[in-house]
Amino acid sequence: MIRDLLNYIYPIAFTGCSIFNKYLVPCKDKVKLVATSSINEMENADKIAYFPLIQKIREYRIYSSCGNVSVPRYIDLTNISKTSEILKARTLNPIIAKGVDNPEYEEIETSPLPVFAFSYGKPRNNVKIEKGMDIGFVNYFGGLGYIINSNLHILRNMKLDPRDIMEKDIVVNRSSKVYYELYDEEVFVEDITEMGFEGLRMLENKFDLKFKIEKIRVYNIAKELHIMKDPLAGDFNTIVIGKRHKVEDFLEKFVRLNIPCYIGGKVA
């Protein structure tokens, strides 16, 4: 199966191709989204999703309100059948965080696996971010390292430590879920999985704010696996901003799902 995949997909897909996909979900009157297997620096779009297929693919959609285009972020070589679920979660979670009810979802047919999908819908109002609000984090950063580590061992025909296999499976299960818990009308929520920690800087620029981050938590694998281009690249990362007790209530929903959460800063 792996050898067959290499006839369709460039090897970078197994070690972190998603570094090219760093966009906040666009929400406006007219949103242009592009799914492509080649990087075109002259492409004019609100969001571009790139995946290194050997097959040439270029699809675009134009929506109103909120729209998203995404790729699965990674392919787990020990659990290839999960790819479609991961793709769906990666596409839907960012716009669910915007308060989109029953988002439309369209998967693009590609061989041998689905790697592009679009979603869109009308968002509900988000809480306005104000100075003094607390900033909470859902999940630690760097979880993608468990997938990359596993894939590298397989590609090199090396044995993987059972503990690393267990951690990798946790990551896969966590990042293949659609979390309807992401929308909460009493806090501001943004899925920053694609952007990682850089997502905070993007939000600062978007809203002309400053965030004072006192701590971030990172999985050990991110510190140990030096091949990662972005050591903070995660499997599922969300930030929540609001009044402290509201942020705590939001984080508690994910603690009950066995996802680590913490308050790590404030709006300065």
C-alpha cells in the first residue's frame, strides 16, 4: 500500500506538507478558496490549500459568509483508512468554531485517497475581544511530531517504540474528530491547527491587539524530533479568549474529552 501511495503522492506528504497551509478561515461577502497540487505564488485567493499530489489538481470555489478549504494535514502510514475522517475534521472544525450551523461539506475525488475538501456556511456572531480577557489553549503544541516520527520509522524500515505507537494513535484519534463543542457564544474561539503558534500573531494583526503569552505547553516529541520544520505544529490546536470563568467553562468541555487544556495568557 505504501509503495502504491508513492506513485500518487510525493514523500513530503508524510513528513509535514501542511507547513504551506497557514491561513485564518476567511469570512466575508465573497470568499475565494483554492485547492491545488502545485504552488503558484501568483494565485489570488482568500485561502489556498496545497497537497503534494503527483496528479495535477486545481479546484476553486467562491462562497459568501465563511468558507474553508483544507487538506488532511498528514497521512498516517499505519492507519491510512483514517485519512478521510482527518480531512473532514480539518475542514469543518475551523468554521464550526465560527458558529456555522450544519456547514456544507464537499470532498474532492482524488486517487488513491481524498486529500482536498471545501466547507462553508453562515456564522453566528463572535464575542468581541477586549483588553484584560484571558487566553486559553486547547491541547499542547507539537503533537504532529508523533505522526512524523512514526512515518519516518516506517519509511526507514525501523522499529517504533510501543509507547510512541500509543501516543501516535491518541493523536490520530484526536485529530480525526469533528468537535461541535468548538462553538460557544460566550467566548471567542479560533482553530489554529494549521497555523500553530503563528496563529496568535495572525489574530493580533487581524484585530490590532497584543497578546501577553505567559506559557505554552509542548509535547516532548517536538523537542526531540529535530527534523520538524515547525516544532510547534500540532494535530489539533484551538485558542479561546474571554472572561476567565467563561474560558474555564469552555476548556472544561475538552478536558472531559481527555484533551489537555490550560490558560496561558491575556489580551494586553
